[in-house]
Amino acid sequence: MSQTKYEAVKNECRRRIDAGDWRPGEVVTSERELSQELGVSRITVKRAFADLIDEGLLTRVPGRRGTLVNDRTPARRRARFIGAAIDDIRDTFGSELLRGIEDYFWDRRIHTLLCNGDRSFAKVEEYFSSLTSHEIAGVIFAPVIDHGYARNNTRLVTFLQRHGLPFVLVDRYVPGMLANYVAANHRESSRLIVEELLRAGHRRVLIAVGLECTSMDERVQGYRDAHEEAGVRVDESLIVRGNDSLLHPAPDGEELARFADRVRHAGAFSCFYALNSRLLNAGVQVLRELGLEPGTKVRVASHDEPRAGSGASGPVVPPYAVQPAYQMGWEASRILLDHIATPRAPIVRMTLKAAVVSGA
């Protein structure tokens, strides 16, 4: 006996749920779209949805638009809360990263518990400790930038592994640790920026470098790559390091003075290239103190996109990189949920492309 249109719609919905096309917690195709796709009336789809809700396969949540796949897994296995530890939600990168995380999980009725890491190993470690006593399904974690980056982040990652908490690292990774991560192509984007500066005739580009971490190290390597490809020798005195944790939000006076002294002793340069916004803001202040007016006497370049109102955005012109922060948060969330559902899934190491805005 041939099935009715109503039964065909129900069976197609069941097939999509069983195949994982419609996943637990996700909003399914709307009644209007499904009726057009299957060539049936909206009344037929509405009746099929109503039956599937009665059967417990679909659900509707007050205050939420659309129909969702009901999560019927045992309560202890459900992902209802996710921990997120990122550097600083006050800057644009941090807020966009968090937005990508929150958007992904909110669509699946999973809530995000936030730790604003403040580049503090102790704060993040205490946060992780508190998560183990709650129903946390997993963690998204930006490795902490501070002295002892590799050693201390290895300890934090080991803590998560020991407690069986699935996790994904974002923006950076931890050397020597086998772990899921989503990062940007820091080395490539930095190389492209410096290539353009060299083509513009800047043979002495001072590079302002922050505390050691994988993203910072890769940006420095991109600087070196561009010089090597152009046949220009890197003057090591032009690689000026500063403690960018102490240069933000209000620069520490002593660290700013040390940074200025290093810039002064770097020798002549025609371009100041900052590897993040903290170094950019401090660098513009230092250049002015040294009588090197940014944008006139010295060209100012930034790896990260300069933001209006930062005080440093005015002297900066392209090239610069636009970081894929939102996409990074979204992809990390997807990978984490996959690993929660399938603990033995292969490790994922994803590199996203940062868009380099050229001034050429």
C-alpha cells in the first residue's frame, strides 16, 4: 500500500533525524520551507510535526522560534553547559570570538559559562577547578599568554585531560601537546603584510613583539620569511620585545619606559610594525615621546586591524590582517560538540585564513 503524503513527510523527518541531518537541539527546516521542498501543503507538514512532537522526536520551546529536535540522550550525557576561557572580552577579537561560541551553542540550547582569563594562569586554573564540580560537558580555551607559556599551559591542558573534560584550544596551541585547536594563519598573514612594506621601500622595519606564545612566534616567523624571500637581511636589533600584558589597558610606566628604551636603541627605522593592538597603542605613544611622529616621520603598521577610537588607529594605514575571530569561535564549538558526542574522534587541527587588507 502506498503511503500518504502525511506519512511520507513523517518518514522523511524521521530519516533526517536518524541520519544526523537534524541534530538534537537544532532548529529543523521550517514548515514553509519543508512544504515547498517536499511538494506538500503546510497543513500536511504541520500535522506531521504535531505527531512527531507527541512522539517525543521534536519539541517547541517557549520564547524560541521554530521546531527543534528533542534531545533524548540520558541527562548525564547531555551537553548543557560549556566552559569558555578567553583572554579579554573587552577587545574586539575577544568579543567576536565569544560571540561565535555563544551563537553556536545557543542554537543548540547549550549555555556558555565564561571566564575572562585576564592572562592569568592562576585565574584560569581556579576556573577549571570549579568546572569539575558542575555539569560541564567541555571547555573552549585560549592558552594563557604570560611568562612560562608552554610549561604552564601544559599543566592546564593536563588538568582537563586528567578530569576527562573534552576541550578545544583557540587562536593558539600548546607546543608538544596533542589537542584539538582552531587558529588563524598568523605566519602567512604576517608574511604578506611585511612583503608589502618591503615592496614600498621600507628596508628597516622595526617589529614590536609581545610575550612569547605560538601566535606571536608565528607572526615573527612571517616577518623573517618576508625578508628572506626579498633577499633582505634581518637586523636583530629591530626585533623589539615588550611585555604587552603590562602595556594594556593603561600602560605600566616602568614597562613603557623599558619599551621606549629598546625602541631608541634599535637604530634608524622607517616603519614601526606592531604585532597586536596592545603593542600598537604603546608604540604610537613611544614614537611621539621620541619625536618620531607616527604617520609622518615613521610609517606605522599593525598586524591586527586598527580600531577607531583606539588613539592609534589614525596613523595606521593598510596592510593589516582581519582576524577570523567569530568563525574561530564557531568552528571550535562545532569541533567540541563532535568530540563530546564521539570521545574517540580524531584530533582536529584547523587553521583559518585571516583576510589581509592591502594598501597597494
